[in-house]
Amino acid sequence: MHRAVLALSGFFALLALCPPATADFPAARRALLAQQPRAHVVATREGDRALLVDRLALALSGDPTTAARQALLAKRDLIGLGAGDLVFERGSRHGNFRYLRYAETAAGLPVFDRFAVATLDRRDRLVRISARLAPVADRDATPGFDAATATLFATADLPTARAATAHVLGWLIYDGVARLVWRVATPAVGGHFFVSDVDARSGQLLLRRDLRR
């Protein structure tokens, strides 16, 4: 649980002190934000944006995990979910608060690294929302090639790579645009563990991270 709390704290540590402009937001969302004095759009260290809505006291009925998800979906336009969906990912407790994290999906696929966190108090009231979401307008989730081919693209310049251990098709927000990608996990000699995002239509390697510890 301690790790979960640290992970959640890490999310808030990503937030910069100065909120960015929201001029490129759709007019409807800008209007919603203007009506919500408790909503704050803040910058993250990745150059992205997240939304905080605090000082809530929304009573939930029934199962808290299900009820919190429904409350988030009811605010989809405000939190930037668009036509997407939220899937419960994990929960943790710290003191009097419960933190429920929901992963974003679109067209049945995960939107990588996009999520919302609902904070509940000891009476299971929704008291805070933190959301790092991005609406996906592209609904065509058909890749141009299979997972095996994606692995070839991902490891073309990694001569020491071993067989891929996982392939996941999903959406990556890249330069502000949702791209359909294969996320390929590939171990390599020397303790390296690469996670590569390959455009599922063009084969372009967009991102790669080494999770070596």
C-alpha cells in the first residue's frame, strides 16, 4: 500500500505550479471550466495538462468503485474524457481517504498513460477528482500489421534484444494527437527492458523507454 501511496503522490508531484492557458480547449469545455471555480487545469512535467477538481462532497450510493466511476463519467466533458470510457484499474487507502484509479479507454482499447483518480473520504463521498485524460477522435482501431511485425519494427536497432514478452494495441497521445500504436515490451542483455511504441499503421517507432533498474 505504501508503494501505491507513493505512486499517487508521484502523480501530484508531476504538476507544475503555474496553470497553462486553455485557449486550445473546445469552447464547450472552456465554458464548463469557467463555471467550476473548484476546477484547476495545471501543467505536468511532461508538458501535458491535468485537471484537479477539489473540495467536493458528492455522496455516492452503492458500491463505491462503481459509483465513483459513474460520477466521473457524468463529468466526462469537464474532465476531458470525450466519448471514451473508464475502466477500474486499482485502489488504495491512506488514512481516512480511498484512492480509486481508472484507466481511459477508447474504441475498446487502452489510452496509454491516461487515467483519472477519484478520492473518497471515510464516508465514501467523492471529495476530489484528478484527471489526466485526452479524448480520442479516431475510432478506427484496425492496425496495419500484426504484433509480430510490430516487434520487428521495435527491435530493428536493438541487436541484443530477446523475444518480446508483451504486445498491447492501444492509443498513444503523441504531439497532442491520438496515434494507434503497438506497445512492445522487450528484454535485452545487460538487464535492459525496453518498452517501445510503434505506430500501428506506418510502423514508425514513436517512443522507447528503458526500464532497466
